[in-house]
Amino acid sequence: ETGVTQTPRHLVMGMTNKKSLKCEQHLGHNAMYWYKQSAKKPLELMFVYNFKEQTENNSVPSRFSPECPNSSHLFLHLHTLQPEDSALYLCASSQGGEELDYGYTFGSGTRLTVV
Amino acid sequence: AQSVTQLDSQVPVFEEAPVELRCNYSSSVSVYLFWYVQYPNQGLQLLLKYLSGSTLVKSINGFEAEFNKSQTSFHLRKPSVHISDTAEYFCAVSLPYSGSRLTFGEGTQLTVNP
């Protein structure tokens, strides 16, 4: 375990389904992130939360809806996805705020397949 | 704004050979630099980092990277690779007091062949 836990590890969903990805950390971090990693493409930052407030949304389609109820948990709600949304979704956390940055701690990811 | 360029998308090498994965960054101010490794079907793991002080930083599994300010580089090296080093390697940069914002390079796939 890396300190950041993502569930489920694998998810297959139809285009009309609604599902949620969960991320949990107990590292005392205050910033959490969602990244999308597609084959042959760079890491894409989707959302950033600092102290439970969303501070960045990189033009992500509205079929992806993040939720951060507290500093330890982050969700990504999915609905009416497209096949091109199939990817590895990575959650990460860091100290956040304006503290010295010691890098991110990543979860193992959720492998999403949209059929 | 800062940016990161990883000059090689694929690096194939034979086992026990030396390897260098190249990373250059662009920034007008001081930066923090990181290397992450991603094994198949896993998330990214921090391999090593440069924050300040000695420009040569080392990981526990034999990798090292040297911060070169004049060349704006942070290349990753290992004198003798193993099959188990096969993975994707990401270079990343951050500005101090940036609100934890990391910018990643596009990654380099290292494949170690027997």
C-alpha cells in the first residue's frame, strides 16, 4: 500500500451507467488530485482540491463530476461516459497549501473500460 | 510557467548495461525536481527528488540523478540495470510554494532485455 487507496481497481461500465471511483488517504495531506492516463498519451490533470475546495478543473467534460467531502476522501462520479474515456484514473495527494512541495503520493489507479 | 521535456519516449537496453533517461526543464525561477516510476498496472511511485543542497541525489535501488542548473537538466542514470527496472519513468517539476502543483513530462518507457 502506498498510503493512497483507490477502489475499485478495475471497472467495466456501459455508456448509460452511473458509477463512482473512490480515493482515500490517511497521510494528513490537504491536496488531492485526479489524473487520467490513456495509452500513448501524457498524464492529464483533471481536478485539484486544496483543503476540500476545488482549485482547478482542466476543461473536463461534465460527465465527470468530482466530490471532496473531506481532506481524506475524493470521489469521481461518472455518468454517460464514452468509449474514449477508457483509461487508468489515478488519484494523488500532497501536503497542499503553500507548504514546501515534497511531491505526490499516488494510488494504484482504477482501470476503467467503457463498453 | 514551468515545463518538462523527456527527450526519449522509449529506451531499450540489455541487462547489466548502463542507462540514462534524459529530462530537461524550463523555468525562470528555482525549481524542485522529481523522478517517478510506474510499473505495469500500477500508480506512480516517487523514485527520487531534488529540493536543495547536493545536486546529486540517489534512490535506494541504485538510480541517481544530477541537477544541472546551467543545462536545466535532471537526467536519471543507473550503472547496471536489471530486468525488474522495466517500467515507465516520469520526470516532474514544481515551483516552491506553488500550492503543490507538479508538472509532468510525457514519460520514458525503459525496457530491459535479457
